[in-house]
Amino acid sequence: MTTPILQFGTSRFLQAHADLFVSEAMEAGKALGPITVAQTSGDPARAGRIGALSAPEGFPVIIRGLEEGVPVERELRVRSVARSLSTARDWPEVTRIFVEEARVILSNTGDTGYALFEGDGIDGVPRSFPMKLLALLHARFRGGRMPLTILPCELVSRNGEVLRQVVVDLASRHTPNATFVSWLSERVIWANTLVDRIVSEPIEPAGAIAEPYAIWAIERHAGLTLPCEHPCIKVVDDLTPYERLKLHILNLGHTVLADRWLKGRRSEMECVKDIL
């Protein structure tokens, strides 16, 4: 089985967001196909999660909260992940999939996901995510394959543009090939995205509990390839209104509650209902 979607990161957020969307779209015949998930951290403590993500029976996501003012709780099974690998252990296979199968790349590598390491390079298994991405894109370019779409899901404003600049700068230093650098910056699609969904609790070894609300806003780009069609995925001309909605209404409300909790020296065991 080929996997046209290659995902970097095993976060609970992605499990209850992109992985769930693709799973539901596959059931409706509206997805590119299944996902290969690649762990980028190499954390041995997450070895159990890696195996559970691609179990044939899938993994659970429980949707819990208010939906149009009505309390809901339902359990869904996510079966979109066909393979789960580790870049530390399975780098040759990750490279093969990136070069031969992938059409869309997803990533959610955490708050420091774009950080670089001194002395890192494209030989062997690179340490940082941007250097890993550069090495894989270089392998795809050398293999004569078509460009692809990269959908970063890190909470960085203009994340596609930021990641592109980081990778292009690295390419200029580590792979000084003008044709390759041009291919990276002009033909690979680096989409700006904004994601949102509160994932409140993990389910071991894989799965999560999440709120009903979810959005994946993707800025329109010529040549853009989507992983699937889903009601929560919106292709928009400008992400700015969605960023303002998230920061000024959703996140601001969380910040105000946290401020009240800290100033009132409330117990960490209290919930929002107690604070209000």
C-alpha cells in the first residue's frame, strides 16, 4: 500500500485533528489515501505510541464537549495511519516514502520544531526537523520526482513561509546547487496554515479526548494539493481573520482564565466551572 501523505510528528493534537479528518474522508472516498507517520524526536518512551498509531483496529478519539449548545460525547476510530516509523530507526524507509510515495507532507513538531543544531548536516540522519526536511527534499530532487505540498501545522504565524525560508537558507549553505534552491523556493508548495482544536487528555498508548470544535485553515496557493476534503478544512484567500479569531477570542479567553486562576491562587485541581 502506498501512502501519499507523510506526517512528521506523533502528537495527540495531530491524532485528533489531521489524522481524524483523513480517516473520516477516507470512509467517504474523499482522501488522497492513508498516512505514514514518522516520529522525529527519537524518544524511546514513545515507542509504544508509534506501534499503536498504525494498529489495524485504529486508535480512539473521543469528542467531548458542547456542540451547538448540546453536550456530546462520542468515540471515533481513526484508521488513516497505515505505517508508523521513527526517523532515528527507519531513516532509509522514511526517505524512500518521501521520494517515491508522498504528495503531501504534514508536520507538527512542537514549539521548537524549527530550531537548528550546531554542526548538523544532511549526511546520515539530521538532528533538526528543518535539516531532515532539507535532506529528504534533496533526495526527492535528485530522484527526479515532482515537487509536493508541505502543510506545516506548527503554531507559527505564516508557518509555510517561515519554514520555507529556514530550509532554503540551509540549502544555500549545505547543498549549493542553484537549480535545487530554485526548485525548493519556487516549485515546492509551502502553504501557510492555521490549526485549532483543544485536545484535553491523552488516551494510551494512542488516541486523545478533544473538543467538538476544530478548524484547519489553509491559505490558497497555486498548485496546492490537499490531503482530503473535510468540513473542518477551509481553503482561504487570507489567514489573517482566522488568526485574529483564534488569538483575540479563543486564546484570549484562555489567557484571562489563567490570569484569574493565578491571581486568585486557586488550586490546580479546580476546573473552569469552579473559577467562574
